[in-house]
Amino acid sequence: MSDASLVVILVIVGPLFFVGFWSAVCWLIATMSGWRGLARRFATTEPAPGWSEWTTAMMGLASYRHTLAIGAAVDGLDLRVMSLFRPGHAPLRIPWSLVVFEGTGLFGQAKVRLGGARGAVLRVPGALWREIEGRVRHAQEKGEAP
């Protein structure tokens, strides 16, 4: 095999391998976190209202450091990850009836169960959770979207 054909193979195969490997890692993270299980029931294509800045949160065994955006819609909690980490992470809208605050954990993080009794536990900064709760409560009192 000549040097030229080796370079061509590396130029073509290298990026394809990287994209495949990256996608596999993202799918693995989505599986470990419980995101894929939630996506089977709560995937959405609706535009996201009231986004938080990119925030850090934990879900299951996975840490989403400054890659998770959280929104509060009238009918549910919206979760999305950055596009770069999207493989395996469909945007979610979880109905409020299946979002249960379970208390605070270490360092003041709010522990929130998503999707019912067998759902994933999301740990978000307590201040962000209080802001979302306040927006939803205010919207429900006014009959508006948060």
C-alpha cells in the first residue's frame, strides 16, 4: 500500500471513526442516565419555552456539566442537551404530574424524580429549581405560560 492511499484512508476513515465513537459514547451516557428510557415516553419536537442558561446537573450516573438546558412549559418540564451531545438525547417534555420534588441533596441540590416511581432522578442546583417552581406557580395562578 502506498503512502498516498494510506493518507486517503486515514483522512476518510479517521473522521468517520471519531463520529461513530462520539455517538456511541453519547448513547452510553444517555442509557446510564435514564434519558433514553424517559425519551421513549416523553420525547418532544415542540419549541422550548423559558430556557435556563446551560446548567450543570446529574441524572442517574451521568453528569451534564454546562450542557443541559431546562425549561418550564405550562404542561411540563423541558430538558435538552447541547447539539454536540444530542446522540441518544432526544429533547424531553415531562408532564408536571410526573415531576416530583424529593428534597435536597448534598450542596443544596434539588432531587427531582422524573417520569413516575421508576423514573430517573435529576439533581439540579436548588436555586434553579426554586426559580422554575416559582415560574410555574405564578403561571398557574394567572392561567398563563411561564
